[in-house]
Amino acid sequence: MESFDSIFFDPNNQTVLHPKYQSHLRSKLVLCAIDGWLLMFDTTKEHYLPFFYNPISGAKVMLPSQIQGQDQDYFLNTARVEASSAPHDNCHHDSIYIAGLMNDYCHIIFCKITSESWGVIEADEECNFLDITVIGDLLYVLIDQTELDIEIYNLNDVDNFDDENAPEAQKLLVLDPKPEINRMMTRAEHGDYLCFHNYEAICLGYDVVSEDLIIVVILYHLAYLFDHLVCHDIRGFRVLKLDRTIDDGIQLVEIQDLGDRLIFMDYRNCKVISTISLQESFRRNCIYFATFKNPEFYGSWKMYSGVFCLSDKSLHFYKPRKLNSYALIKYPAVCTWFMPSLF
């Protein structure tokens, strides 16, 4: 089996960092970063073993290795992973919930750190799961059922669920009026390439300061070569929040100013962070994004990251000049924002 390696890149200083325990990341597949910890898989074993890992302190906390009704390599199909918390010293492992949205967008896996196995939630035939976020013991799921709504699942009884007793949505937040999301694409053909313009994708997140659910809307230009996505150019962002103060329902209201906060987002995670404790180089009211571009269009996997300012709608891309040998990345890499923590 081919191995996976991880690097740490500081976009502000354009430098590659080398944490003390970085060697422990060899042949590991990183899914996401949560509160200074990495959620990852060990790919050197016969089976994929998921665990939390702190690359600063070297601490490691194992997660359940079995999924109800699925093989262990099913873990590789996760499109997005969220957790209520990282396993800090002051957190009881029995109160930490993890959920993963699978890349068929019809299944969600979930567990506690202390669970014996992961449970599975399956979407109804007429809808798809678009995104998830976990707040305490509640799982919020953005669903596409001809129109956008949000389902809420209570994971408190996670250990009592099995193949025949999956959790059901406890509540449905009906968004009325529906958010205006442009998922109709302008099509244009250029030789063997098929291009789509002005496509909007959506991400679900949570602001721990205001306790608001948010939706980040990403404006893309896409290019396909023989039905394979080979290029996705980010052109801008919008941020919406769930307004529960409306007397006759719940609405999504566009936010023009995040206050002293910013948003970190990548392929598998969306975080709203206060800038008070961050370096001055990180700017308030901005969205910091990170992903990779496909080698079929660019010759190799290229880091694709930058910052979008909600105030003036400006878009700035990072240019990883000092990645040196790391600039050519062999594998389909997962890029995630990581904020170090010793705890």
C-alpha cells in the first residue's frame, strides 16, 4: 500500500514547519483538525484505524474501529468530518461526539470516543445530505429535499443505536423563505473541456461566540475533462446565518460583517474563530480557505489557498514559493487548517 505523509505550511510566513512529533504522521491520512488535534487514520495496518492525535504533545486517543454493517475501508469514503470537541484533558471522553458525512451524500456515520462501533444514518430516498455540524450531542444536517432545510439528530443515546434502530431526526428547521443559492450552472464547451460558471456550493458551520448556525456559500467556476472534475476556481463567498428571532419562522440572513471573527474553511471543515487570540497577520471579517487542485489540469497536485475579505470582496491567493520539494504532491491531498494546542 502506498503511504501518506503530512506537511505543515504557514501561509503567512511562506514556510514549512516541523513539529516535534511530525514523524508520527508518516503513513497516516488526515481527515480534519479540531481544536489543535488531528482526526486521522493509520493506513499501515491491515485495517484503517481512526484516532485523535496531537502533533504538538504527541498525545493519541483511539476511536472505534468498526462501522455497523460496513467494512473498515468505508472510512475512506468520508467527505466531511465534525466533532463536538477534541479530547482535551478537561473533557470527558463520554461526552465527545464525532460524525462523518460520506461522499455518496446519503449516509452519515457517528460515534462517541467510548462507543464500541460507529452507527449509520441513511437519508430518505427523496433527499440528500449536503453538510453536517456537531454541537454538543446534537447533529445538524443540511438537507436537499427539493429545497434546503436543516434536520437535527440527538446523539445522546448513541450506544443504543444499531442496524435496525438508527436515530431519526428529532426536529426539522424549515427555512422560509428559502435561501437563494444558484446551483444552476452556465455551460460552455472549450475543446475537450466542459466548463460551468457561477456555481454555488454550500457549507454548514457554527459560531461558538454568537451561537448561530451559519451557511457559507462558495462561488465556483468549474471545468470537466471527460466527466472528471479537473479545475475548480473559487471566485467569492457569501455568509448567511440562521435568524431565529423571526416571529413566524426561521430565516437565513446574509452577514456583511463578522465582527472580530474570521472563518477557516477547507474541504472537510468550517470553523468560525475569534481573532483576539490570533496573530495580527490574520484579519477579521475574512474567510481563509484551503484546498488542492487536480493534477490532470495542472500537472501535479497544487496547493490552492487564500483569503476572501467580506468587507471589500477582495480575493487574495497564497503562493507557496517556499514549499520546495513539497510543491509537487503525489497524492490527492487533504488540506486542513490547524491551530496548535498543548492540551
